[in-house]
Amino acid sequence: MTQIATAHLVVLALFTLGTTMLMIVTASNALRLRKVEISWKSGKLFGYPLFSSLFLTFSLIITAWVYTQQLYQYTVPMMCYNWIGLTWFVSSYLTSMRFVTDHGIVKNINDPSQTVAWSRIMDYVERNAGKFQTYTFFYPDFHPGNQSRSIRLELNVPAEKQSSFRNILQNKLGRRFSLGELENAGIKQLK
């Protein structure tokens, strides 16, 4: 039984180290963003990430139960689970945030393919999607030796950020696109 407990602690320590490193990388990516004009939460649980929030809540409940039952031999594993939950939550929260900077749109700070500079946007479409306004941006993907293709980046902008986002679009893309023409264009015209 002690070998299983030791193996469990080793695996738990490795997960603790891994999630800590993930949080550090994610936080450093968020801190490196310059000239953020607007940002918003986009998680599934009232703007927060669903699974990491549930895991953190569950681990805190189990920790409280362990202490009320005076099972102090589980203190180290429970501290590890709480730390894993916290680092996973912070990483997920920052990853699910949407950032609009002076240089472009960052949909996922850990994935460069989810980032597009204003100068690369060739076209965009706006449509109403309930409580969000969905913008689909099209930009080219150039690979040496291959034919270029168009990539789509979809961004759901909440109602409270609509005015600010439209102002930024007008400032950044207004010279190349007429917002009135895009509002009148239908999906059928794009097909």
C-alpha cells in the first residue's frame, strides 16, 4: 500500500509542477501584451472557465471535509490538489480572455494561430448571435511554396463592449472597409 501512496504522491507532484509551469507561461504571455484597448471574459460559467472552476470548487470542498474529519494525513495531497485547481483556473481564465490591442486581436494568448494583426485582416463580417455580436475576420495564411489560403477568426463580443469594439474597428479598419457597406451585406452575398 505504501508503494501505491508513494506513486500517487510522485504523480501528484508532477501534475503540480506541470500546472504551475503552465500558469507561469500563460501569465507571462498575458503580461507581455502591450497597449490593450479592451478585454473581456468569455468562459462558459458566467464568464469563468467551466471545468477548472468546478475542479477548484470540488477540491476546496473535499479539503474542508478532510479538515472537519481531522484526516490530517491527507494535508499534503489536498494542498497539491488545491494548488493544481488554482493554477488550472488562472491559466484557463487568462486563456479564455479576449484581448483587443493596438496591434490586433488576441483570442487565445497561448495560441499564435488565434492572434491576428490589424494589417493582415482582409475582410470581416458581423452578425447578431443573441447576447453577443459575432465578428468573423478573414486573413491570409502564407506558407512558402504553398498556395495561400484564407483563415477565419471568430470573435464573440458582448453587448457591453460593442461600442468600444466598433470604435476600434473604425479606427483600425475604417480606411480599408466601409462599416455601412458591411452592415448591409448579407451572408448570401458572401457565399
